[in-house]
Amino acid sequence: SFNQLGAGLSVGFSGLAAGFAIGIVGDAGVRGTAQQPRLFVGMILILIFAEVLGLYGLIVALVLSTKKP
């Protein structure tokens, strides 16, 4: 049904957005850490916030898939 389609789309798009954000932050973080090593902790925190996007998509998918039609 459409609940499963919505669940799959939410996981897919949130995973895509999380991967895109992690790629951009990781690239900028590696370049910044090479110049100033003290930026490492801030980069890790921002990467954690970017990964949460994928987790939110998974939570939405679980809610949608357990919902009765």
C-alpha cells in the first residue's frame, strides 16, 4: 500500500540527504582540520547532527509501516 511506499521514500530521501550533508561536512572538516587541529571536535559534532537526519527518516518509516491502513 501507500504506507510502505511512503516509508521507503522517507528512508531513501533522508539517507540521501544525510549522505550529502556528511560528504560536504567531511570534506570541509578534513581541510579545516589540516590547518587547525582543534577544529576536530566541532567537526565530529556537526557530523553527528548530519547523521541524525538518516535516523529521523528511519523513525518515520517505522511509524508509517506499523500504522494500520
